[in-house]
Amino acid sequence: MELQLGLSLPSTPIFPFKMLDLNSYGYELREGLGPFGINVNNNCDSCSSSCSSSSSGGADDGGGGTKKRRLFDEENRIVPKTLPLLFWTNQRPNDEDEPKDVDDHSSSAIFKNDGEGLVGWPPVKAWRKKVRRRVANVRAAVENSCGGRASSSTYVKVKMEGNAIARKIDISLHHSFESLTTTLMRMFDISDENGQKSFKLTYLDREGDWLLAEDVPWRTFIGSLKCIKLIRSRC
Amino acid sequence: MQKKTAYSFPDEILEHVFSFIQSVKDRNAASLVCKSWYEIERWCRRKIFVGNCYAVSPTMVIRRFPDIRSIELKGKPHFADFNLVPDGWGGYVLPWISKMAGAYPWLEEIRLKRMVVTDESLELVAKSFTNLQVLVLFSCEGFSTDGLAAIAAGCKNLRELDLRDSEVDDLSGHWLNHFPDTYTSLVSLNISCLGSDDVSFSALERLVGRCPNLRRLLLNREVPLDKIANLLSRAPQLIEFGTGTYAAELRSDVYSNLAEAFCNCKELKSLSGFWDAVPAYLPVIYSVCSRLTSLNLSYAPIQNPDLTKLVSQCPSLQRMLVLDYIEDSGLEVLASSCKDLQELRVFPSDPFGEEPNVSLTEKGLVAVSSGCPKLQSVLYFCRQMSNAALVTIAQNCPNFTRFRLCLLDPKIADYRTLQPLDVGFGAIVEHCKDLRRLSLSGLLTDCVFEYIGMHAKKLEMLSVAFAGESDLALHHVLSGCESLRKLEIMNCPFGDKALLANAAKLETMRSLWMSSCSVSLGACKMLGQKMPRLNIEVMDEKGPPDSRAESDPVDKLYIYRSVAGPRFDMPPFVWTMDEDFASELS
């Protein structure tokens, strides 16, 4: 219980409340609809089915969003554009006048939770969300024998033999061994002439084995890469 | 001044009597008896809890209570946990630390929740409170490992350092090295939130090795599995342990070392961590299972049958946190094995997926409610519910103190009857007379709020989302729930009427949060004008409210009582509706 603030209450309510007459105060709520044009009545079959469809990624709803925004501007006038509820798909199907522009992702920008649906719902702590993504990815990686990253981060650790300090690189920026090798040489200050010859690129794969990168295709490498080590070439 | 009669106690006796009164609530009550009790009490109060850091100013606290040794402060509203409060909102602890530095040099305990803590604040803490024993930063942010280094170096008497769920800028794992070699008093360390894989493991090992009183150790994810055996062998006296990542290639030496290490921890009662857990290493904890009273597997992607098998070995469990991989079948096993269970939390493994990925329904919760007579606290995420199930649960568990149900589809109806879930939640509030905390979800009309207002007389915190049809709902809650302290509402069609009609009620509560509802700017201004002891904060990232019409609904509204007046550290997107604001525009 918090600090006792010693407040005394007024003996009568500031605004005496008798019968709550919902039709006579402030702006009207439209018949049977909440302020966002969403059907809040009991028979919510349409509600629940469209709710589940609207919980999918925001990016997919980008096109439909533009359409809905205009609807609200014209009909309700009261809903600010940034409210994510605008992008629920629970809409009456009588306004097909605009072509669905699937390339328009501007509306998905207002999803503050990385396009994962309604803001704040379900109420999972941000901390857990990050962890959960990684957990799900670990599971996916275990289930898939190819592809799938063990964690949602694209950074992998890189060590060089003889060098105590490990570095990290963003593997998603590279699409070939050439670009990766060039970056690594630059990172560890290996000159071009000797570099190619005196160092070999090895990596730890998901199974825990150290493999030579040159032995595998790029896709395989990327798919099971956990971390990289540059070792001195013995030959 | 109180006239001293032959019957009045000398102050010293009263002070001695008060020293037995630890509960803040009782202390508050005692201080209101008369002026002399107020005076005596305030001089001998040592522990203070400020549920909303903006409800009072540090100066006022220091003026009333000159000798505090333990302080707990809370900052941001609860919905900040779900990204509903934009960055920069507030909750800064520095002003408190700065003022307390001079006033409370003997401060021993600082507990902060949802506050912005900077390295500067931590450095000031380390410098000013040489006797600091407890530092808990729960869901805090704004600081880095540099600040932690200052604490480690400066707080020679630190017993407890708990960073649970905080966001820490990991600059360097070497902050642990800043605990001097002579430092041996650590009792509890929770670094589970740290992300850096550069945490100096050798420093951690040495620290653990030289602190014989260490009872609680929660590691961060980056500590590999093969290092745990060593750590545990240095601290066999641990009562609570959180592993790091629990995945590794199965190697018999690692396995047997781990099993032996766990076996030697004869007092271990609580386990957590288990990130990325693989089933292969689960049996190493079997020797501990029979003693476990608390098990947190909510980061472990283990599924049945391994998960259920593990649970079935823990008959003493009182607290269980798990992902929905446990499924109904696992919960049935839990119900039959764990008769002492008091708290259950089931988290969603795939909260944003459209289709269910596991077979977890209302049946699991019904089973636990039926099998575990001591069940008091529930947090349950699932995809379907029925009124019948909720009624059964309510009848099985009249002792519920906390009931939070989260249906992943927020407006889903009773899946069997397609009716709203009013009756089910109504049964919860009717049967559970001691219910203090309730979170609703699913399709709900005004009816459920009528039930809540009628029955939930001990309810202190209510969370509502996507529910109700009209202001009547809000009115039922505000007028009926006598013990209500915190009310948080998102996406409900509640507007001005209920709020204005129950304005006085708001002064009896800690706070009210309403986002994406229908409260108009005009109503906020009116409240701001008429209720000077409430701070009415309107949050809107689109622009200042005076650019809009009075009837426009506000995006987010946060109302809280305060004796400190409006705050001055608001970011550009927060406006206080106080008398000045209202008069500027009229």
C-alpha cells in the first residue's frame, strides 16, 4: 500500500450521477458500433473470425489499410490515423471502390510492434518476445535440416587463430565467399597478397563440427553457420 | 501539541511499539491516529513504498521521513511492458537519487520498477550510499554495464543485485571484475537479462567462489552449459539457480559433471533459465526435482513427453512457469502430481501465429484448478475458452487472488455457445472473494462489468482490453470496486460520461490508463480543471491537443493522483491538462 496521501474526498460527486442516459451526452456512438466502426454487439462471429485474420502480420494488410483509412476519414471523422485498430479487417464489404495496392507498405509503418499485429496484444513482455523469437527459431532450425538460422540475429562471431579478440560480422550482408573473405581480411588487417594463401576459412556448423568453408557451397555454409574461425594454412 | 496526560506513553515507548509494525499500510494507519503519533511514526519509519514516482516529490518524502533506509519506487505504467508507452515518457530516477544522496546517507535498499536509470544515477548511488545492501532494477532501462561497474566497485556491502527483465546496454562483460577481491558479501545475483556474450566468466567464477553466502544466482543466456558444473561446485549452498543456455552437444563428461554438481546442491529449491533447452540434458536435474518448489521453464522449447516427464518428478512444486508446449495433457499430469501448486503461468510459444501450434485449451486450466486445491495465482495464455470452463474453475478455486486470462484472439467468444464470456468471468469474481488482480479477455459486453462492480470488492488491479460496449461498463467498475487502485484499459468504447461521473473515485486510486478508447479532449480538460489533485496526462504523438476539436478522442490517457502537482519532465508528446492548460485556450 502506498504512501498515505491524506486526501479527503468531496462528499458529493462533482458530476452527480443519476441515470446514465447514453444518448444524451457528448458525441453519439453509432448504433451498435463502437467508435471505430467495429461491431461490438453480441453476435460477434464476424468479429472473431476477422479478428484472427487481422492478427497476422501488418505488412500483409498494408494495402487494405489505405482503403480503411479513407473510410474512417469520411464516415467517422473521429479516429486519428495512427491507431492500429484502423487496420483490422473487420469492415463492411461494401466499399470495394479502390484497387488493393499490395505494394503500399506505408501503413505497416505505424505498427509499432514490428508488424506483428495489434499494438499491445497479446500482452507479452517485449523481453519475452525477443526470447520467444529466438526460441521459435531454434526449434525451426532443429526441425529443418537445411536453411533456418539458429537465432534471429545475423551476426556471427569471427575469431582468428593467434588473435585473442573475437569480432562479429553481419553475415546477411554477404552473398558469396569472395565478399566475405574480403571483409574478413580487412577486418583482421591481413594484406591481400599473403592473405588468400596463408589463412583458411573454417566454420562451426550446427552439428558442432568444424568444417572448411571452401568445401561447401555458399548456401550450405550460410544455412548451418554458427561461427567462423580463420586458421593459418599449414600447406 | 498533544497535551501529556498521565495516560499518555512516552515517545520512546511508542517508537518501540512502532518498530514492530512493519507493514506500510499499518504504518500509514498509525500515523493518522493523532498528531503526536504522526510525528513519532515519521521519525522512526525506515521503509517507504512509492507506487507512482510522480505521486509525490522526493523533497516531500524527505521532509516527512527524515531517516529512511529502504525505498521502493515505481515509474512507468504497467502497459509500458507491452510497448504502449513511447520512449522518453519519463520515470527518471536521477532526481530521486540526487535528493536522497544528501538526505539518506545510510540508505540500504533501493528497489526500482519500470524506471529510467542512467549510468550517472548508478554512479551517484555507488558514491552516496556506502551502506547499500540491496539494489533491484526490475524492468528498468537506460543504463549500461559501466553503471554496474560503478556499483560493483563502490558498494562494499552489497548483498543483492537483481537486474531482472531490465534492458542493459552491454558495453563490456568486465564490469564483474570491478567487485574487489576483498568483496565476499554477495547473497543474490540476477544477471539473466544481460545479453553480452562477453561476460567475463572467470570473474564470475571467482566472485561465486569467494562469496560463501551466495544463495541466489541467475545467469544470463550466454553462459554455456559446460561451464555450469564448475560454478555449481563452487556454490553448493545455492537455493535458487538460473542456468544459461541449456543446449549443447551431448557429451558424457559434461553430462555426468552436471548431474553430480546438481546432486551436490542439497538446498536447491528453485530453477530457471533453461534457454534453448534440449531434452538430452534434462535428467541431470532429476536429483533436485523432488525438492523443487519453483520451476521456470518459460524460455525452454522442450515439448512433451520430455516436458511432462520432468514435471511429474516435481511433487513439491508451488510455482510453475512454462510455455504452452506443456499442452493440456501435461497440465493434467501437473494437476495430479503437484498438489502444493499455488501459482501457474503458461506463456504462448507462438503468440502471433494464426493457427494453434500446440494442443493447449481451457481443459488444461480446468484440470489444474481441479487437482490443485492451493492454486491462487494464474496467468494463462490460450486460444479458446468457454463460460462453462470458467464457472468450473471459479468453483474449484475460490481462493484465487490473481486471475489473468489472455485469449490470443482478444474478442473471441465462448467457443461452444458463441456467447460472450461475461458469465464465466462473472463466476470468477463471484466465487473468488479475495481476488485482488484480474485481467479480462475474450468477447465481453457491459454485463461482465456489472458483475465485477457487484462482486469484486477486494479487487485492486483490473486490466481490460477490447471489451464492453458503453460507458456503463466503466461506470460499474468505478462505482462498484471499492478497493480498486489500478485500472488499465485499452481499445474499449468507454468515453467521457463514466469518467466524469466518477471523477472523485480517481482520487482514491493510484492510476488510470486508457488508450485507444473514446475519451474526448474536452472531458480531459474538464477533469484537469476540476480535479487539482489529479494529474491528467494526455499522450499523443501526432501533435498538441489544442490543434484538435474538443470532441476528438485522445490517443492515450494516464490519470494519477498526486500531491506534487503536474510534472515537469514530460516529453513533447505528453500534455498535462491542468488549470493553466484549460484556461490558455478558453
